[in-house]
Amino acid sequence: FDWTSLAYVVVFGSASLAFLVNLSIFLVIGKTDPLAYNVLGHAKLCMILMSGPMLFGEPVTLKVALGTALALAGIFWYTYLRLPPRAKST
């Protein structure tokens, strides 16, 4: 493998992104709890699964569609349960 200047840039860019991912994990867990981080991870996975058909024209299988819908329903339900009750306006 030849270490060209482009290879150095790609490796440094990849390492920088990995550092930012780890920093974001640290900040999310510090501000919330591990369960909220897990829910956030599932939301990210849903976005990845939905981006395939939108960006690359991949076929949507029934298994992927149902799994994504079920995960999103769980994310929305968790968010609904975690939100503080709204004050009634009079």
C-alpha cells in the first residue's frame, strides 16, 4: 500500500469522524440515560435503512418496512412517555 497524501487525508478524516461519534455518545449519555442512547441508536438505524431506497433505489422488502415501522413506533411511544405533561391553558 502506498501512503499518498490522499490516503493520509482519508485516514485522518476517518479518525476525526470516529472521535466525533464517540464524543457525541459521551454527551448524549451524560445528558440522558443509557436507554435514551439505545433509542437514539435505533432511530439512526431506521434512518440508514430508509436512506437505501431513497438514495440508491434499493428495493424495500416487507421485512425491512415492517421492522422500520415497528422501531419508529417504539421510538415515538418512548418519546411520548418521556415528555413532561403540558400545562393546560385557561
